[in-house]
Amino acid sequence: MLTKNDLKQIRSVVREEVSPVEKNLQSFEKNLQSFEKNLQSEIMNVRKDLGTEIGGLKQDVKGVKKDVRALRSDARYLRKSINLFIEYTEEKDTKLKKRVERIEDHLQLEQA
């Protein structure tokens, strides 16, 4: 059996061995808490930066949307104008062709 004195000696040896580990653990815990605070601070900074960048991008996208709408409107107008021009020239071409055919018939020329 172990006596009280033996137990005290064991306890003191264990404390001597555990004490530096405990101090290292406490130091590690403090460093970990400091790291956690720094990390949270960095995360908050990144969120703020992203928030401002996203806000700027949203404004840019609004401007681009307006420009795209204007371009679509212009494209529609150009398409209509081109179609009208094509119809007009086709109509004039057809009339001219008929006129030339009548003149050729009247002059009894060979039709090309």
C-alpha cells in the first residue's frame, strides 16, 4: 500500500510534470483567442470591402442595362429603316424592270 507520504511525493512529481504543460496550454489558448479575434477582424474587413465592391458593381450593371436598352431600341429602329429601304428599292427596281420590258417590246429589242 502507498502511504500518505508516497502519495504526496507522487502528487508533487505529477504537478512538476503537468505544470509546464499547463502553462504551455494556457499560452496556446491565449494565442488561439488572439488569432480568433484577428481572423474575425479580417473577415469583417473583407465583408466590408466586398460590400462596397458589390455596390459599385450593381451601379455599373444598372448603367449597362440602360445602355443595352438604348442599343436595342436603336437596333429596332435601324432594322425597320433598312426593311423600309429594301422594300422601296425592290418596288422601284420592279417598276423599272417592267418599264424597260415595255420599252424593249415597243422597240422590238431582245430582252436581256
